[in-house]
Amino acid sequence: MLHSLYQLLIYPIEILLEIVFSVLYDIRHDVGLSILGISIVVNFLMLPLYNRADRISDEERRKHDEMAENLNHIKRTFKGDERFMILQTFYRKQNYHPLYSLRSSFPLLLQIPFFIAAYHFLSHLSLLSNMSFLWIRNLAAPDGILVIPSIGVDIMPEMRVYPGFCINILPVLMTLINIISTMIYTKGAPLKEKLQLYIIAGIFLVLLYKSPSGLVIYWTMNNVFSLVKNIVLGIVKKKHHVAAGDNRSGVSENRKDNSQLFFSGCILLVLLLGVLIPSSVIVSSPSEFVNVAAYKDPLQYVFGAFLIASGAFLVWLPVFYYLGSHKARKTICSLVWVYCAISLIDFLVFGQINIRINTRLKYDQYPEFSLQKILFNLIILIVVSAVVIFFLNKHWLWIKNASYVVTIALVVLSAVNIINTETQLSKMSYLKNGQGSYEGFTLSTKGKNVIVLMLDRAIGTYFPYILAERPELRDKYAGFTYYPNTISFGGSTKTGSPALFGGYEYSSENIDDRSDEKLVDKQNEALKVMPVLFSEQGYKTTVYDAPLGNYEWISDLSIYDDYSDIKAYTLKERFTDPELDIALDKYRYRSFFMYSIYKSVPLVFQGYVYDDGQYHYPDTIPHINDEFNDPFSILHNLSTITEIEDSVQNTFMMMDNDAPHSLCELQLPDYLPVVNLNNRGLETGYRVDDSGNMIEMDEYFTYHVNISPLIQIGYWLDYLRENDVYDNTRIIIVADHGWPIGQFDDLIQEDGTDMQGVIPLLLYKDFNSIEYSESDEFMTNGDTPVLATDGLIEDPVNPFTGNRIDSKKKNEQDQLVLCEDPRDDVLDMEDTVFLCPGQVWYTVHDNVYDKNNWSRAKERSVIY
């Protein structure tokens, strides 16, 4: 309950402070100046509000002074019920209510939520740690400016030492400024009111005396601003005898209409920014926003965005509105409706971006718009804004009636998203159950062990650069053969993983040829080929996180329920730090609201609001990317889930890990996810292999998330050696696809297609293999089942189709590869083929680094 109230009343203010701080810090990278800037900017933004609050307070004092003589007379003359009745009659004649006396405290009440927001923000701002400003050494600690040294008193026969101590000067200075400001502000006010403000100044001294000096600087600057404001207002009042406040009791009919329009516009913004846009993200893939280890309904983020939007547009904006003059109200109402129109058009018309977005609402690639589209968007928005303003001034009833229609439409669309989300989740009972507990997998010391480890989007071309940077990995991967001349059959998990698990029958081309079957069924079938084969041969079989089971991003492992000998588990989020989950939950609440703001502003400003997926969130965000940290934690704990058994039992383990797919910068030199990242002086921006070839680092640090998993796996390989199960274990480390980021000129075709996107990592270690080697043999990730079963299962046959599992097709014909699929992120349970307009197909043979071996294939027939 308190958390919800905080999101409603305080967090909108805290977000404002965060944005202002982030913008100022980006300009100068000076924490102290940014804190001062927050105070100045926020106070200037709030100045009209504070001025109106002061006028209300002055009006209350004036009214109270006018009634004081009569009130004193009534209180002296009458007692009991008679006094009460007469006082009530008097108040009624004066158009006054005793609760109006609270208006004198309105300026103070207005500052309390801002103080709470600033206190929470600056107290938790990790960027303050060990940052100095002027004479303050650490903005995250009390200033301790005045140091009283220790005193030694020589008293025979021993010396007594009185320890020194520090006096925090900033809180004292803040209090002095506060007192001076109060003296000016309450000049002529009753003693009772003065005492209240002096007591409050003392309370702030106690509260902030041991607080971080960064927070005290902020509040001191607030008091300085208040002091200057009170001095200026005092001078103005002396020169100009201002009439005693506006009469706000009699509101004209036109003003009432403005109020209704204003609130209807605010409600539209809450529905759009707080419900529809966030729910549109969730409904596209609810499972991605579920914590598997501790189930929470992903709609919690929609509720959080709704509270923040309600606080911004139904609490704080109305405060500005009702404290403003009639002209100000009219302007605010117009701005609200113009923003409503802009938001609707930008989201519904210009809001579609065909780029995958992660659970932090950060796109895999930076979203960019052409100049033509930006200009077209601006023209449309200017015209629409002019039309809205015209109707507000001339035909405001049309806007009022339109608001009802739009409100109903937004409610219906939001309800559809929410219902569809819950419908999808209801079919994912495995998520609510956390897919049960998990067990470790077994490796025997005397049997044969086979491990297939898929690293999602591990790029094959990086491995020579990784070995050059970390030569010790050559020893850790002793016995492995690296196959650089390897392709996958598609540039996504959907198109590249089926063949990896099922063999050549599940290449993109062959899957499309089976057009009478659903893609989801063919995916499930491919995922079961190797586990079923090995379990039928008596192998103790374990599967972890098989990708896209039942075409769910968090795989539905119930596809293995019919096979009692196959143990299937979800490891996702099993090893994630709970405190990180809490921090990321808070970040997601904010991100969903800020994502809505991003989608609702003109295209020309969207990049600035997006802020490379940070949405102007200061460094209080954990730099650890949860989408990387979670799979990284699994690899880091591989030894924990590996159970060594002294037996002759044969075992098979198959695992998918998404670490290379989750883009983020990692802490050098060990490529670790850390909270406070600092690679200054460590990141060169390029890597060089042993032959002197160089690649430049891309802006998403793809190289970082490729080398890091291999380092962790290297530690695990040492663990296998130490426990005498390395030699009798066959290991295949393979990726479903690469990523086309243009780092290798030899792989970019004339039409711009980058084949780096279909060159996956392939590493293979056979039993008793001891030397690291490289092979230029033409391979595909469809060779994985062949490598896994070689010499262990005689003439292996696909248990679902009855066809032999071999690599004959690789040598009999050129391989057809789906290099670019416009529907890459679309998972449709009803689709039967990958085919859709705009796909890019290529054929390839032999050396994939020879451009002459690639040929653009004719567009295949599209089946609907």
C-alpha cells in the first residue's frame, strides 16, 4: 500500500529530479554542479506554484486578521453549544470554513513531497560515492568540514586523551539560511506561525545533520532560492500594494467547461501512457517479463506505470492547474489536449518499430528515423495541434464529445491487451509453477558423457580474437576443434536453432517444405530429437532451457512430459541475486512509464527521450544487465549444478544459454557484470587476432558478451579435468546464429547482406582429445546431432520421421540460408512456414569467406 502511494504521490517528482540531474550531468559530468542545477531548475519550474501558494497563505492571514476581533468577542461572550452555533453562523456569513486555516501552511505542505523525493533520490544515488565538490570530499557522506582535533591532557601519572570529532557545517548553514528566510517571510505574522516555522527549521537540522552532503547541498540551495524569493517579493510588496488575492469561489460556466476538458484530457493521458502503451509491450510477449524463480504477474508493471501516470496527470498537473490564473488554466488545458493529440498520433500511426526490445525496454539496435519521416511527422503534428487549438477556442463541445469516444476506445484497447495477456499467461502454467525445482546433471567417471551447449547468438568469427586476447583459453579449450567455416540456416533462433538440435531435416528450407505442419510443432520436434535418441539408448538425459519450446520465449518444457526418462528444467533466474531483482523491478516500473513518454513525443525528440535505452535514469540503475547477468550466472555456476558420479552410467546433457544474445558492456579485464562499471583506460575499442587482423568494437559491446561466457565455460572445463571426467566427455559448443554488425568486409555481399549474421560458433571436443586445433572443413550447425551421436549410436534415425541423421545433404548440394527474415521476432502458433515477403535467401558452398561462393537465391514462393 505504501509503495503504491509512493508511486502515485512522490515518484513522479522523483522522476523529474532524475531527468534534470541526468541532463545536467551529461553536460558537465560534475555531480555537485548537477545537484545545484536540480535545485535551480526545479525551483524555477515551481516558482508560479510557490507564488500562488504564498498568495493563498497571505489571503488566509488577511482573512483571519479581519475576523480576529469578532472571533475574540464571540469566544469571550459565549460558551458551549451556543458559542459553537454562533461561530458556525459567523463563518457561514464570512464565506469561511475553519479548515481554511490550513491554507496558511500550504507553501510548507507543497515542499514536503519534493523533500521526500529529493531525499530518496539523492540518498540512493551511487554516483555521489567518493565524489568531491569544492571543499567536500565525499558527497555521499556528511561533510565533516570542521574537525576538532583530539586533546591530550597531561595528568600525572598518565595522559588522558579526549578523541576529536567533526562538525557538519552544511546543515548548520542550511538552518541559518532557513531561519533568515522565515524571518523575512513571516514578518508581521502571528508568533504562533513564526514558532511553527522555526521548529520545522530545527527538525530539518536534525533530519539532515548526518545525511549525505549531496542532499544537504540540494536543500541548502532550495533555502537560498526561497530566501532570495522572499526578499524580492518583500521589495515588490512595498512598491506595489497588491490586491488581496483572486476570488476563486465564483467560477464562471466557461471555467467549469475548461475544468471538465482539462480532466478529460488528463484521463486520456493516464489511459494512454499508463495503461495502453505499457500493456501493448507486455502483451507482445508476457513470458519475457515473468520471473520464473518467483512468479509475479507481468501486469504489475502496467499497474506501476498507471500509478505514476495518475500521479503526474491526475495529482500534480491539477495542482498546477487549480493554483493558476484563469489564463494559465486555459493554456494548461490547451497544452494537455495538444499533447493528447500528439501522443495518439505518434503511438498509433508512427509507433511501429521492427526491432526487438528487451525486458528493460531497450532496443537491440538504436531506433533511427529518416529525415523525411521526421519532417512528415512534424508537419502532421503541427497541423493536428492547430486543429485542436481551433476547436478548443471555437467548438470546445466537439472536443468534449470526442474525448468520450477516445476514452472508451482506449479503455477497450487496454482491456483487450490485459485480457490477452492473462489469456496467454493462463496457458503457461509452467511459469506460475516456476517449472518446478531443478536438479543438477550427472557426469560419470567411467561412462560416456555427451554435452551439447548452445550459446544463443555466439559469433563464430570472434573466436581467434578471443584466443589472442586471452591466450590461457587455448589451454582450457585443449582438445577442442574450432570450425570457423560454419554456417547456420537462419539469422535468428527461430530459423537457426531447429537444425542445430534436429539436423538437416530442420533447415529453414526443409521446414518450409513441410508446409502442412505448424512451425511450433516442428520446433518442438527438433528439440526432442537428441534427448529422445540418447534416452532410448539408456543415457541419463537432462535438458536445460531448450529454446522456444512451444514457441515461448521462456521455453515450455512440458514438451518433454511424455518422456519419463528425460529430465527437463528451467535454470533461468535460479542464480540471480534477489537484491538485483528488487532494483530491476523498480527500474522497470519507471521504464514502462518513460517508454510511454518516449513513444508519445514527436519523432525528432524520441531519440533524446530514449537516451540509448536509459531514459535519463542516473547511475542508480544497476549497470548489471539482468538479461545478461541471469545466463552469465548459470554459466558461472556450472560447477555447482554438475554432479560427478563414480559409475559407468552414460549421460547426455543439452542446454541453451542466452548470454551472448544479451548485449551490454562488461567490466574489463575479466568481462564481469558489475554494478559500478568503469572501463576508463581499459577498453581500447578494437581487438586484434594473432595474424594482425583487427575488428572495431561495436556500440553494443557484442564482443564483450561473446568472450565472457567462454571464459566462464573455461573455468568449468578445468573443473571437469580436476574431477577426471574431461577425457570421457564429448562437448559441443555451438550457436544458433551470428549477428550482422558489419565487422568483416569479406562477409558483406554486394547487396549489403552481412553473412556474419549466419556464421555461428562451433567448437567440438571428442573423447580423449587433448590438443586444440582448427579445421577449415565446411560445416553447419545442423552437423551437431551427427557430431553428438557419432560412434555412440549406430545409424541414428530421427525418432519422429524415421529418416537417418547424417550430413550427406551438406555435400550433395549448396546450402540454402535464410539470411534476413522480416518476421524475425514474430512467433505465431498458427504459422506453418517461414516464408513471407521481403526475405533474403542465399546459397553457399565450401569456403564461406569467399564471396564468390555465395549466391543470392531467387525469391521463394510465398505461402499464406
